Amino acid sequence: MVGIKEVARQAGVSVGTVSNVINRPETVAEETRTRVQSVIARLHYVRSESARQLRAGASRLMALLVLDMGNPFFVAVASGAERAARQAGLVVMVCNSAQSVSEEMDYLSLFAEHRVRGVLVTPADPTGRSLDVLRGQNIPFVLVDRVGGLDDTGCSVSVDDVAGGRLAARHLVAAGHRAVVYVGGPPELPQVRDRRAGVLAALAEAGLPAEALIDVTAERLDVAAGRDAGARLLGLSPRPTAVFCANDLLALGVLQALFAAGVGVPDEIALVGYDDIEFAAAAAVPLTSVRQPAVAMGRLAAEMLMDETGPDAGRHEHRQVVLQPELVVRGSSLRR
Amino acid sequence: MVGIKEVARQAGVSVGTVSNVINRPETVAEETRTRVQSVIARLHYVRSESARQLRAGASRLMALLVLDMGNPFFVAVASGAERAARQAGLVVMVCNSAQSVSEEMDYLSLFAEHRVRGVLVTPADPTGRSLDVLRGQNIPFVLVDRVGGLDDTGCSVSVDDVAGGRLAARHLVAAGHRAVVYVGGPPELPQVRDRRAGVLAALAEAGLPAEALIDVTAERLDVAAGRDAGARLLGLSPRPTAVFCANDLLALGVLQALFAAGVGVPDEIALVGYDDIEFAAAAAVPLTSVRQPAVAMGRLAAEMLMDETGPDAGRHEHRQVVLQPELVVRGSSLRR
DNA sequence: CAGCACGCATGAATCGTTTCATTATTCGCA
DNA sequence: TGCGAATAATGAAACGATTCATGCGTGCTG
């Protein structure tokens, strides 16, 4: 495998000069530079990133660890982060913890071994201890879709999930529903809990008792779990008239279950999702949903990370950005 | 930052021994091993992957470069690949070329610099020259959803797109349609061309002329482009009765456009998509689609790559695996 | 004309591991 | 008792880049 030494030899210069041609071309005389560059091209020389990083210290990798790659919401976050990072010359490596704490720890260790420039993470571990491996290596991270823990608070970008839940529930209550089924996921997830809290708040505002919230808990936050939850909520009596799901995948699953059972949406049951993924608008019945600014979150998170690791990282201040969600009303919640 | 040297010093052993504790624990005495391990834990020592890779030569990274992360089909491919790779102790880094040749080249160069173990790629560049940077570094790659070029043929996993197109068109012809609109994407993409060829074959089988295929070309293969194409095909005269889209995202977009125009599906226009993504079944009208074994493709591709780079890579033989697609009939193509 | 600054190139030291030939120690067995 | 084998640990040489103090020659300035 041809290295910098071979290039130097064939170009008749020292390795230091070749390195300069690559990294600080302006410090090398025109004539030398082109000669070296042509040798590089001729030999198909490709610099070894591991050697570079070992000596220079800094990696060009930024990691993004999401809860569920199957969820278009996270795909949108990833694309926002990727765009911002690439403008700064970084590559984003996107990984999927699939909501498993052990997967998450595996990945974070790997990131630490790679000495990545920084990590954007939507933690699966509610305790936040899995991030210790990053803290130990002084690898900065930004929490995405989750505000910091108690003790130390680094940067984070999130959306006000309580407000989102409230928006959804207010909308349903305003349409005359006196009880709301909340199809949540694993209760360890703060997003799931916060959205539920928003529902409770909205019910209280309307003078309804806490019992007006009926919990149906899905195993995971995906379409299959939603179908399952949908079947279960049809068994409730009295049959609910309003259903709010912790995300759109669940809502689409619920919708399929209701469809299969011949239950009309929105006539018999009004349905609201969360995230406003692209497919929500294209659903069997266009889905009312709480929109999160996913791409912006990804972009912001990446920018904050780069500020923290960039040239003037000294003057970096941790920020906890909280964005506001927005209700998008479509057919699934509109009584005809 | 604590390195192997510091661990060795505090444990009272040589660096070689520490390395052995990490990489070949069975070769070091029980007592020494636990002592070293406890020092590692106490100091939060994390090995430097770049140093490891520089010396040992082999990376633990496998790259996956897809055409469009926004397409659930590729997400499924990624999850199949990831699962297989992780069982072999590799991490997959998923990147998105977004069908841009220059993005693709950037990423492939980066992979080459990182000396990744191998690359799974759905090439955006139809010439295949962008893969030269990998060939130059002897980095093996597996083509996903695309058979090899002309000169050299490495491994590939693909689905018979001609057969898929034929399945879709046969289905429409059997339902009595005498002409079919094909909503394709960028004609450089072999997938787009092959599916079209399948349509032509099915029309020929049925004794229909080639003019029975009407082309509508979308800019990209996503929902927005589909909406656009949908609006355009409504301007055709006579108005078509059957539409086949190069993928489900386009089909969902077309569906939205038809919906917006008040055109009934399947009554006025029958619609067939491709990929059978999860959201096809949940669409406004459940979408008939050609199913591809996406997860299996990802898994197979990763396995083939690992065979090529694994312990007995010497006996590796390149294979071009072609899988068969399957038609899933749903409401969007069933005349009531 | 001495002195200085500047532009360019050099080459050795360094990053943190792995690997391997070598040494030291113990053990079993004739 | 002596010897070969097996077992543990050592320490130095890579791996392939970056970086930096150094040297050399040129042109400018006072």
C-alpha cells in the first residue's frame, strides 16, 4: 500500500513537504506543489486517516445515535445533522440503538474508542449513566430530543413534549371528547411521559378528572406495536372516542387496526399522532399530528456540537434549547 | 488522556502485557489479568482505535452508502446489514449519497481514508468509476440493488427489477387496462430503467404495442416528486387508467395528487408501487406494491462482504445474487 | 554591505497501539 | 539431578502520518 514516504521518494521531496502539500498547500512553492500532486494522483495515494488522527489528535467523525432508524422522524433529524456537519467537513456516522440500553452502551464505547469529535444522542438509558464513557474521554455530546439530567447539564436540543401533548389533548377536548386514550410506549422514555403529562394538563384545564386519561401501553414505538395497541383499545368499554398516540408510527398502526375492525375514523374515533412524519399526510385517513421541527433539531444539535469542539471552543456555553411543537390538523380528528 | 503506558505503569507490568490482557486474555496469568483489568477500570482507560488500526491494519468499520435515507426501503436494507455486521463485531456506518454523484465520491474517499473493512453501496454513479477509489486501496465492496458493471464483477445482491416491473404490468393488464403510465425517476438509475423494461415485456406478452407505455419522469424518487408527477399525469389525454410507479414514495405522492384532484383510486385510476414499504399498507388507499426482500438483501450483502474480508478470504468467490420480487395486491389496483 | 526577514524544504521526534523474538520461570519426567 | 517443554512477561520495532525546530538561500533595508 503506497504511503506518504513513497510519494515523497518519487517526487524527490521530504515527507514533511508532502504533508504540507496536503494540509497547507499555500506554504509550498507552486512548482513543488504541482509535482507532488501529480505523483499523488499517479500513485492513487490515499492518506491513512488513522495515522493522521493518531498524530493530529482530532477525528473527523461525528456520531449520531438514535432510538429508531425505522422512524422517519429520526431520519429527518439525521439529515439535518448531516447537512450541517458536512459543511464543516465532518462525516456523520448514524447508528441505531433500537431503544436497547446495551446496544447504546456498545455504540458509545465504540465512539469513545474512535475518539469521535462528538456525539449526538437520543439516550435510551434513562439514567444517563451510559454517557459516562464519553465523559471519561472528554468527548462532548449533545442530547437530542431530551433535556439534560440533574447533575451536569451539557447541551441539548429538544421539543417541549408537555406542550405537544397539551396541544393534542386540547384539540380533542375542544371537539367535545370527554375522555382520551393515550397510547404510550415504554414509560422509561421521557418523551412518552412528557406527552402524557401534557394530556393530563389539558384535561385539568378543561375541568376533566385525571381518570379521563386512559392508558394503553405499546411495547415499542412502531407500527406493529400500534396495530397491537389498536386491537386492545377496541376491547375497552365504553369504547373510546378519542385516541392520542405517542408517535405517528403507533397512530398508523392503530389506524390499521381500527380499519380492520371496521371502526370509522374520525366518525367513531378521532385519532391524533405525534411527529408529523411525511407519511402521516398520506395515511388512509390523513393524520392529525403534532409536528416537531426535526430537521432543525438535527441541524441545531450539530451546530452546537461543532461550536463546542470548534476553533473557539473555549468560549462555548452549554445551552438547552427547547423548541415548540405545532399542531397540524387533518382529517383523522375532524368530526364530519 | 490515559494510555496503555499509564495502565502498564500503575499495574506494574509492561505495555505488551496490557495489550495481551485486552486482546488475548487467555495468554496472561489469572492474577496479572485481574490486576490489569482493575487498573483499566479505575483509570477509565479506553483504547485508541486509530492507534490500534494503524498498527494492526484492520478496521472494525463497515460502510453502507445508500441512495436515499428518506426511503424506508433503504432503512430496511441498513437494518439487515447492521444486524449481520454486529454479530461479527463490526460497526456499520450508514451514509446517504442522496443520489448525488459528488456526494458519493466524497463519501467513498472518506471510506478509503478510513481504510474501512468494506463498503456496501448502491451506486449513484452509473459509470461505476466512483468506485475506483476503493479499488485503488483494495477495499472490497458489494453492490446492493445493482449488478456489477461490465469489466470486473465483484459481489452484488440485487432483485430482478425486470421481473418486478413485469409483475406489476401483468397485473394491470390482467385487470383490463390497455395502457400503463410509468412514473419513473432519473433514467440513469438502472432500477428505474429495468422496471420500465419489465413493463414493456409484459405489454408485449399481452400483444400491446410499446406505445401503450406512457412515460412520466419524476425528478427524484420521493413523495414530493410523486405529487408533482401525479399532477402532470392528470394533464394527459386521454386520461390514463393505470399507473405504475418506480417506487412507493412516488406512488404515495401520486396518490396525494389524485386525491387532491378528486380522482378516485382505484375506480378511475389503478395504482401500483414498488418496494412495499411499511407505509404502503397504511396509505390512503392501501397500495398494491412489488415487494423486495430488503432486510435479506442487507443481511446477504453484509455476509458476502465479511466472507470476502474474513479469516478465509482466500477461498472467497465473487457471487452475483439475484433475488425475486413478489407482488402484493391491495386496494389501490382492485376495481370494485 | 551587514543584517534581517521571509519563503521553502528538511528530517527527526512523536502519537498509542500491536506484534514478536527473547528471556525468565516453572513443571514434568526420565 | 538434569533437560526440554510449556507458560508468562518483557521490551523494542513497527504502523503512517503531523509537526516543529532548523537550515539554507534571496531580496530588502538602513
